[in-house]
Amino acid sequence: MNELVTKVEQWSKDKNLHLAESSKQMLKVVEEVGEVAASLARNDQEGLKDGIGDAVVTLIILAQQNEMTLEECLECAYDEIKGRTGEMVDGVFVKQEDLEK
């Protein structure tokens, strides 16, 4: 995984995307996430795989533009969720604090 992330970061540098405006990159993230949703709606497994991959690529570049790494961002998120409790409600995990509201 680390090797692929490094390749994406280098590709981004080769295209000068690492210097581009983050708000524009965020639009690309949303576009790719939309493709993930469309693939799910159509039960298109190949499209889903491609969309998830494209979304990860756009997030790697977004992190890079903000002098972060995908690993740092993922570690931050994991640190936040690792001790989280809650339960499944209608197929969605709801964290405990939201259940108590």
C-alpha cells in the first residue's frame, strides 16, 4: 500500500497537482465519491472498485496539498474511532453519544 501511495504522490508532483488549490481538489473528491454512489446504485462492482480507487487517489492528493500524508490522516481517524462504542441501527453504525441524544 505504501508503495502505491508513494507512486500516486509522485504522479501528483509530475502533474503539479500537489501545488494546486485544495478547494478544487475537494471537488474531485466529491466527484469520485459520486461515482462510488452511482456504482452502488447500479450494482456495478467494477465501477465500484474503480470509484473507490479514484476516491483514494483524490484524497491522497488532497492530503499532499495540505502537507499531510494519507497515513497521518488515517491514523488520526483510527485513533478517534478505535475505542468507539455504539450499535447498528437500520444497517448503519451509530456511535453511543449519538444514541443518547
